[in-house]
Amino acid sequence: MKKLPELYACIYAREFPAQSLLRLRPEVQDKPAVVLQGEAPAQTVCALNTRARLQGLRRGMTKVEVDTFESVAVLERSLRTEDAVRKILLECAGHFSPRIEDRSIDGVFVCVLDASGTESLFGPPLMLAKQLRQRVRAVGITAFVTISANLHTSICLARGMTGGTPLQVVRRGEEAKALATLPIAVLDMTEAQEETFRVWGIRSVGALSALPEKSLISRLGQDGKRLLQLARGERPHLLQPMDVPFVLAEQIELDFPLDDLESLLFGLATMLEQLILRAKSRVYALASVTITLHLDGGGSHERTVNPRVPTNDKQLWLKLLHLDLQGYPPSASILAVHLHAEPGATSKVQLGLFSPQLPEPGRLDVTLARIAAIVGDGNVGQAVLDDTRRASDFHVERFAIPSSEPVSANTASRLCLRVLRPAERTTVAMRSGRPCAIYFRSRQYAVEQVYGPWLSGGDWWNEAIWGNEQWDVVARAKDRAFLACRLARDFIQNDWHVAGLYD
């Protein structure tokens, strides 16, 4: 097999602790914001956004120094949030190549992917770089994207990018030229090594690459050879790919305990938007969403919403979550929110040409959710008979989208029996062992037609023994009032009831 020429793309995101926290906080993105780490009162700034940097804020400032600036949003660093966002970015990179290596360091996200052979899918390298940055920007992270035939060159170029265009593509064989003007700090070296080069008067990568190899190795050892290879864009690397699972999840830790449900929905809108965006990129829809609320005091509150068909309608998801949380509110203040979604197919329900028009699935879901909020979640659905001889045993199942098979004429013409719950007591006169007259709801009926009896019984092995006989009768009163009903006689109690009425 012919080996493809090497090509690597690097995604480099600075101020990662700040970007991770701000991506789901649209109300703070337009303000200067800093992220503090450490324990009070020795907290220091570990990351900040551009607006804070323009106001004069810098890394390493203490909380007291930050308080001297006006209108600055102060956030606590969350390693859990950074890890979740890192997985999201790796998942985005996995859409372009299955061979990905995570080279993130503290406070900076660095991901390198093997882009060799992707020209037929995403076009030339510059087009690939634009799509990569656009995809990362869609999930709320600003990053630099560099492409080179050498993995280490792409990382060093991204470290040296300060402004202007966030994209850079290096032609094959021009790695040393592209790195020449950058400071030596972009190379992977220690502070002692950097200080040594500064004493020698070496401040750029180009000046370092011009040093003689043997003399440099004699002074710095094998690290000298490694740094020289990095400066010349010749350092080899064996890519160590990792497996990135596709998981639709978002989480946010609140700055203060939250009790208002309306304020919670404002944050859920941004989280759902991200979930839908990531599902659409894989041609999926959200089939179910599980919301987990971490409460004050250490508890949690979890609810799952399952619409009839998978959908990417954000407003529908917000309404369903709102109605569900109204019916089952959390028992304490909310400290953190976690959303997990299951992907589903985006196929539509295809009905027959002459089938009756069904209600829109989204509106049906909202209507059923409103009814469930009133009567209870377990009381909305269709009655399904249990596998038993007891006539009154049934359970409620959720409504499902019916199949497109047409209903036969025989099925459509059947009578409908409306079961009375509870059954109404009645008086029945018998003649030759068959009902001949009924006294029901203050009116006497003469039986014209009678069908039966149907005998049933069960549970003879315990105290809950039961048995009855049932008759279907057609009767009329003296004023010609019509009655079609089902009669039931309890063998144990020896009394009659009207079990149901036929339409």
C-alpha cells in the first residue's frame, strides 16, 4: 500500500479555564471576566478573557487586586467543567479524523489530528482549517488552527500566534522558515534552558536553528538535539491516537444557589442549544434528555423527558422540561445542572395517503405533559389489559405513534364498551335462568335479547378467590328508552352490577 504524506492539524485554545466557564454563560461573555484558583484568601487569577486583559488585569493577580477593578465577573475554576469541554472539543475533532492525540497542558487545550488523506472529504488544507475552527467556534470556544507536515511544527506555530488571522497553513518543506521569526518560548523547553539561550543572545527560533549541532549537543546533551530538531521542523513523532466516544452531555456549576425555575430555564436554553448543535453535526436528533440537578446539602434530583419522536426543536424541549420540573420540583436549592441526551434517528413518520391526519408530535407531547401535570404522570396513556382472566385488571401505557397500516372495516365497525368504574349495583329478574328484567338508574327495562353467560374465576388457592358470570343484554323501557349493557353477578357476594355500557 502507498503511504500517504504526513499532514497534521493542531487546535490550540488559550485561556481554557475561562473559555470553558464562559461558553454556557452568555450573560457574562460581554463583560471582563477572570477565573480564580486556589484557596481563599490566597486565590490568584489563572485565566481571563480579552476584555479583562484590555482593562489591565493579568494572570497571578490576587483577589484583592481584582476587586480594585470595576464590573469584573469573578468565577471559580472548575476542573470538572474543563474536562467536560475538553471531551467535547475532542469529539468535534473526531468528526474530521479518527486519529487524534490530546496534548493539552494546564490552562491550554491542545489537540493534534492526523489530516493525511482528508483532501477528498474536506478540500485543501486551508479549507480544512476553516472548517475546524468554525466547528470549534460553534461549541463556544475560540481557538487557533495550524496545519503542517510536522506535528511539532503545527504546535509551535499555534503557540506563537498572537493576533491577526487565527489560521495558518505551512507548505511542505517550509517548516523552518515558518518558525524562524517566532520566539524560542514556543519550543518545548524548560525555564533554565530558555534563560541559557537568552544569555547566549538566542531569542528567535531561526537563530537557534542556525547553531551547529555538535556544539549544541556538547553543551546541552540530547536536549540540544531535540530543540534543534524542533526549531528546524524536523522532529519526528509517533502519533498516539485515542478513542473519543460520542456522548451528548453538558454541565454547568452555578455561581450561587438557585431557587427560581424560570432562571434555570434561561441556562437550560443555552445547554440544549449546544446539545442540538452537536447532534445535528452527526445527523441525529435528541431522543431523550435526562436532567440531573445537584442540590444544596449533597442530594440530587433527576428527571427524564421522552417525547414520542426524536426532535431538535429547542423550544419544545424547554417546554417539556419546564412542565416536568413544575410537576416534580427539586426539594432544595440548585448548585449545578447536568444534561445528558440520547441520540435518535431524524426520520419522519410517514402516513398512508388516505390515513387520517394525526396531530403534530411536538404539540401532542406538550398537551400530554400538561395533562400529566394535572392528573399525574402514571394516569396518561392508553389502557392495556393484563394477561389474566380477571376482567378489571389493566395497566396504562404511554401513547405511541401508530403504524401506517390501514384499519380494516371490520375493526372500525365494532361496538365500544365503556366500562363503569366502579360498577353500578342493579336489580335483575331471572326467568329460566336468564335475565328478563333490569332495574337500572331509577328505570325498569324489559330484556329483548340476551347473550351469555360467560363464566370466569380465579385465585382459588388463596383468600382472594373470585368468580362471576357476565351477560350482554339489549333492553327497552316502557318509554322506548334503549339500553345495551353488560351485567355481571358476583358468585361470592351474590349481587348484580352493570359492568359497562355499549355505545
